[in-house]
Amino acid sequence: MTYDMPPHAIWSVRGGTAKIASGEKHSYRMTAVLGARANGEKLPILFIMRGVPGGAIEENEFETYPLGHHYAVQESAWMDSRVWAMYLRKVLKPQVREPTVLLLDNFDPHVSKEGIKIASEEAGCVVAAIPPNATSTVQPLDVGVMAPFKRHLRSLWLEEDLIEGSESEEDVDLMTVPAQKKRLVMIHRAIKAWARITPAEIRRSFDKAIPQ
């Protein structure tokens, strides 16, 4: 997800200024990893920030982030084998109360030998890899959750005060004040958007993706 999340169309008063007019060309980005059960229960979010693992963001900011969710740093703000292992151990494992089928796409870290081993031996899950190019039809969150989640993100973005700051500065120094503020705003925004997703929406998504 990105800091700037304008809707596909924006209405503004004639003579006024639309919020997106001053939006940055290259918006700050992070990854929010969502998970849910077929009964509608939502898992905590794992947020992946762009930066140096073990660096200033982890040391100076993590303790200021909202409790109840998890945080990681990766050079490109993306999922890799290290972050996936962390997700399985810190996010998924504490939520598994009985033998569980874990539906995953074919992203390399998800279906690697190490990832499958951690999921099965440590988290108590049986990994079911979704065939390539089938995610949009049989991955429950893709089928019925991601679209409303993104709509909630966009509507929340429109309600926020714009944080001014040069993205070129952030490319050089991820610890600028605007960058720090944006990270926190994005985390709170995603948590609010995730809270707006109802258990019924999640259950319908599973039913549609995996009909009985």
C-alpha cells in the first residue's frame, strides 16, 4: 500500500483544489500482510517497512507503533524468506489452536522448503499452495476482501491531513520527519480499514472461493 491512495475519480469544487493535486509522484510504500480464518476471524497485521533490517526504524520507531500488530523492516518493503519466517512464527503460530490448512499463493518464500517446514513443524499447519494464475478466483481474501479493504484505505486517506515532504528526501533518508509520520499514519489507516472488514465479508469470501 502507498501513502497516497486517491480514489479512481475525484470531485472538487470549481475553483478549488483536489487533494491529489499536490500528491507526490512516488508515494511512500509499505506492505500490510493480511490473514483470516474461514470462520471470519481476522489475524493481526504484519507491516513491512522499507529500510535496513535492525536499523534506526526498528530501534527508534517500533515501540511507538500500535500494540496488537507486528512490524518488520526489509530493503524494499516486500516479503522475503526472512520476513515470511517471522510471520509464521510470530503472527500465525500463536493464532493456531488446532490442525489448520494454510492457503497460500505460489510466491517463492511461501512455498519454499524452509517456509513449508516452519508452517508444518512449528505452526501446525498443512500448506495448500494455490495454482499459478488462480489467486483471483480461489484465494479467499483476493476474492472478496481486498477490494473493500482498498476502498476503506482510500476513504480514510481522503479524511486525513496531507503530510507535506519531499519524496526525494525520503529516498535518501528514510528517517526524515515526514517519512516517520507517514509510516505511522499508514499503519493506523490500515488498522482502521481492517477493522471495517466484517466477519460476514470474510466468510462469504471463503464460501465463494472454496464452495462446499
